[in-house]
Amino acid sequence: MNEERTMVLEMLAAGKITIEQANQLIEVLGEPSLSTAEQWAGQRQREERGTPHLEPLEPVEPLDHRRRTNFTLDQMIELSEHEVDPSYLRSLRDAGLTDLTVDEIIELSEHEVDPSYFAKLREAGITDLTVDQLVELSEHDIKPGYLIKVRQAGLTDLDFDAIVELSEHDIKPSYISRLREAGLYNLSVEEVIELNEHDIKPSYVKALHDAGMEDLTIDQLIELSEHEVDPSYLKALQGGAN
């Protein structure tokens, strides 16, 4: 009998955990559930010590016994107290989240972050996200495909608050990329949203720049577009003024 299993049995005998809780811990260890003899022995010792009966936890799906963990007994107890389902741990490992701390596992579980969400990001080569970032993206329902398109568009300078705000306003990453190609490099998120809401085409911005109108404000761009001012007309005006 290994040391960890012995410790679980000692906790059972001391009345610190119930049979159901003991089985949960043993399942996390990847060990077979308590035998009938072990359960009777633990219960008998507990009764001899006069330990009060504890309410059992709901049973959980056992871990695959082929998968071992590196949790200490205290960590397993903490996971059990936060009702982290062993099947959730297995799903996290299957998604590639193998180096999480217990606190991070609990945080992901409490925020109901679907491990498959991370798996999709990982498949796309996005593996540099923190747990807090995963939680934030999941809570705002940012689709993995959107974040992937942000990266593909070369928008590596956007922080996660900006990505969340752009996604909520249905701003396509390609729109931001084309605005930058048209010469609008240092736009704020609010300016991008304003241009998109007024249906300002990046091609229109580029045509204005080609006509020599490179120092226009966002309001001026919008005003010219709304009045359907042709960039070639502005270029001709400037040429006639010279």
C-alpha cells in the first residue's frame, strides 16, 4: 500500500473525511476505490474514537487510473472542497493544461471555462495566454476564431481589453489591418469603432491620403464620407490652388 493511500485511510479513521470523500481522494490519486474491508476498518476505528458522522459529498466521476497526478494530499483536499470534478481535471490535461497550480485549476473550474476552448486556441498555435486571460476571454464569449484572426491580422499590440471591446462591437480584425495599411496607424479602439459605425472604407481613407489629405481628423474623415466628397475632386482643387 502506498503512502498516500495510507494517509487517506488514516484521515478516514480519524473522522476527518467520510468514505465518499476518501474515495474521491483515492480516485484523484489514480488508485482503485476503497475495498469493503478498508471501509469497514475505517468506520470501525472512527466509531471506536467516537467521531461524529460527516455528511458525504456527491460522488464524482473517477479519473482514468492510467493517469497519475502530482497533487499533495492537502491539494487534493482543497480540490475536493472546491468541488473540482476529477473529469474536469482530465479534460484540462487533455487540452494541454498540464502545468497549472491548484489555485488556477480552481479558478478555471469556478468560472466554468471549457477546456475545449483552450484546446482550440492551442491548435491554432496560441499557447501564451495566462489563466486570467482565459477566464476574461471565456466570460466575454470571445470565440477562439476571433482571437486567431486578430493574430493573423498582425494586431499583436492589442491588449485583451481592446480585443474584448472590438469583438463586442463586431469589428473585424481585417478592418483594422486595412485601416493601418491605408495610413491610420495609431487609432484608439474608440476611433476604430467610430469609423466602423460610420461605414468608413479603408479604400476611401487611402484615396484621401493619395490626394494629399493625410492630416484629417476622424471627424473630418466621417464628414467627407457622409457628404460623399470624391477624393479626386479634392486633389483637383488643391492642384488648381497651386
